[in-house]
Amino acid sequence: MRTSNERPRFYDLNAKAAARTAQRLIDDGMAAGAFRQVHAMSAAGVISSVMVRIQRRQVASATGLSDAEA
């Protein structure tokens, strides 16, 4: 069982891994011509920030959306 001190670290590691995945998907999409050219690292950072807000229940409290809907 994780302690409350380990939980933020776990979520931080998960968000970083998700940002790397998002950056790779964006890069692949741009290379295939499916996405317009953007700064993939910046776009991945925005996606990661939203994911962290979802995990912290900030999106739910601000919008009423469930995690799955967000």
C-alpha cells in the first residue's frame, strides 16, 4: 500500500510517462501528415498538465465532468 507521501511521486512519474507518450504520438502524427506542425514538447506539456488536473480532481470540481468524460 502506498503512503500519502508516495502518492504524489507516483502520479508525477505517471504524468511524465504520459507526456513522453503524447510527444511521440504528436511527432508520429506530424510525420504522417495527420497533424499540422506544432512544438510537440509544448503540446505534450499541455496534455500532461490536464492529466495532472484530472488526477487531482480539479477538472471534476471545476466542470462536473467525471475523469472518463474529461
